[in-house]
Amino acid sequence: MYYAQDREHDRLTRGLGPIEFTRTLELLGLLLPPCPAVIADVGAGTGVYARELLNAGYEVHALDAMPGHVARLRVDPTLDRLRSVALGDARTLPYPDGSVDAALLLGPLYHLTDPRDRARALAEAARVLRPGGVVLAAAITRAADIAGDFTKEDSALDEAYARPIREHTYRTGVHRNPEQRRGHFTDAYFHHPHELEGELSGAGFRDVSVYAVEGPAALLRDPDAAMRDPQRREGILRALRLTERDPALLGISPHLLAAGVRGG
């Protein structure tokens, strides 16, 4: 299984990861309610964002479906202020009704290939939110695989295996890695931007907005080098902030972040 390879704890340290991390933190700062607020981090992974939220002064509950991730959360001393750590499922949350101010789903939606399961996860987020609470849900875009191939050297592409995967993903949204080969993502659902907006609206959230996370930075050949150069880094981040809600560019971003407010 993909996450059993224990990649998640350092995924954001390489490639486009630092851009994804920096931009996600910027968007959390823009969209989350002010401290002190209670946040359910659903699909917390190994606590990369939970740690930042704790340091900012939020109260955080962390939940993940992978036992290895939960084990890391429980022994990491930088996460000892978490209000709770649970092994669980985004479709059946262990939190009481109306008990949190914000719900983060920074992974669950793209791991639920059945639209009924995604609807259940969003309904659960709505249930545990207080009226006026915010859901922030991440998605991978339909074009992510295709756009990603433009940044790879020809020698790194296994066309016979990869082409059918990326074309099927773009046509249907369903990404499959039938042989579970390393270097390819696991089974998942990839959204068009309007689909993500529609799923949040369909779950009863209002004022839904969709933001590009990495945006056109996805086409950088060497994002590590670009982010190490202070001037280049600032120029990239300014451009991404400027274009983060441009509907013409949303689909080129590997990740989207949608925000919605629970009605009263």
C-alpha cells in the first residue's frame, strides 16, 4: 500500500513539496477562523500541518486512517499538545455534533473514489462543525498527471505504463496504479475545479471558494532550485497569490483547496 511505504512524513521537503507546504500554510492563514479555535485535522498524516497550527495557538484534534501515521502522531514530542489523536475514517468522525470551528480534509477526498463516500466525508465535516464553521478540503486536479509529465526527463517516463493511467485519469477522474509501481500515486480520485466546488455546495456549505495551491509552479523543471533562490522564491509566491483564484489557471495546479462555511 502506498502509505505503508512511510513517505508522508517528508513528502513536503522535496520537489514541489515546499511550494505546496508554503502555499497551504498561506491559505490556512487566510481562511481559518482566528485563534483560539478548535480544529479537526481529518487525514492529519504525520502531523505536518497540525504542528504549525498548534504553534500558531489553535487547539487541534488529529485523525488519520493509517496506523503508522497515528503511531508517529502519538510519539512526536512536538505534537504533545494535540487535544486528541485517533485512528479513524473521514466518513465516520468520532467528534460530537457542533464541536469544532474548522475541519481540515487535506487528503481524504482524493482517497475516496466513490462520490457517495466523498459526500459522506463532507456531511461528517458539516456535522461536527459549529454553525458558521469552516471546512477546508483539498483535491488533486484531473490534469495533475499530464502536467507533471511535462517536467520529467524523457528517460524517467515509462510511456507504456504511464500513458494509459494519466489518460484514464483525465477522462474519468479515477486514478489507478494497477501494479502499485513506485513512482506512481495510489488509487485516487482527481477533481475538475468545478466538481470540487459542486461537492461542497452539494453538502450544504455556502460561500464556497476554490484556490490553486501550487498553480502554474507545477511546470517548474527544478522547483527545489527555484525555492532556494530568495528573489526567485518571492517572485513565484507573489505570482501564485495573484493567480490563486483565476478560473483559467485552476486546473493546472496539482492541488486545489476549497473552502466552505456551514450554515446556521
